[in-house]
Amino acid sequence: MTETTNKLGHKIGARGARTRRAILDALRGLLNHRHLGEIRAADVALAANVSAPTFYTYFKSVEEGLLILCEEAGEDFQRLAKHIHADWTGDRAFEAVRAYVLEVLALWGDHGPVLRVEHMLADKGEPEFAESRIKRMRRLHLALERRIAQAKANGMHPQGLSPRLTSYETANLVESVAAGFALMRRADTAEAIVDTTAHIVVKLTTGR
């Protein structure tokens, strides 16, 4: 999300945009090794090499900065739906889903610390973060739901199965794999984890 004015109502120029970006990057870096509750605005300012008042020139709180980082992650997630819209005839379904799984892993590699906090706050019922999570996944959920509904209409899924709920659970499965990938690597190879996840998603989506 690009802001055009700061908290003082002044237009953000090139220098201000760099400062704002430095603050966001500093917050992202702190989330790599600290819990959200341990991070103060002064800590973010120090990491960004700016003063505490400068932090408040651009953000009213650490949580506001975090929400912007969540929205940036959400923008990157919009490209996932292309894998679900791809040609899924025959073995191409597995190829498309495998590419989807790999891209989710890459996105969690880029945004993991931010997404973990988003999940935590959304699960606690924080409305802005719940909405951020919903918005981030909406396009993917809709793409999966259409695939699942089509398979159900073709008799590949039982009548009691809800395509909408299945789309949520399928997407959550892949996110869970990405979030716990390092731990899963203790049990098997990266290739085996990716391939197994892709096979499960194809089965959940197409019923075949």
C-alpha cells in the first residue's frame, strides 16, 4: 500500500518514501528474531536509523506498519490463482499444482515472519488482520472453489462436500506445509514434500 501523505498531512516525496520504506524493512527484519509484543516503535526506529518521532510521522503504531507489510505480502499472493486457472488436463494438473506449491514456499520464504504474525492476530480475532488474511487468499480460494465445484458436478466428489470449505482447507494445507517446511525437512526431502503436497491438492481438488 502506497501512502501519499504522512501523519502530519504532508505529501510524501522521494526522500520520505525512502524513510518510510526503511522503517517497514526494519520492522520486517525485527520480526525475524523477535515476537511482536517485544517490538516497540523505538526499536523499529533504531533499526531503521531514524528517530522515534520520525517513526510516528509515518505510522501511528507498530501494528499499523505490520498491517502494511501484510498487505504487501497479499499483493504477491494474487499471482497464485494463475496456477489453478492453468490447463489441468491429464498430468498437467500435477504440474500446475506443483508449481503452485513451489510458489507458496517461495512466498513464505519472502514473507514468512510477517505471515506468521498475521495468522496469529487473525486467529485472535483482530479484525484488520483477519480481513488482510481473507483478502490475501480470496482470489486463490475462488479459483480452487470453481475447480472443486466442477469436479463435484462431474460426480468426482460426494454430495455432502462443500466446494467453498474444501477450497479453504486445501489452501490452508499448502500454507501449513510452507510454514512448517523446515521442520518437515527433518523427515524427508524437499522434493518428496513438494510432490506429496501436490498430489494431495490434486486429489482434494479434482477427486482423481
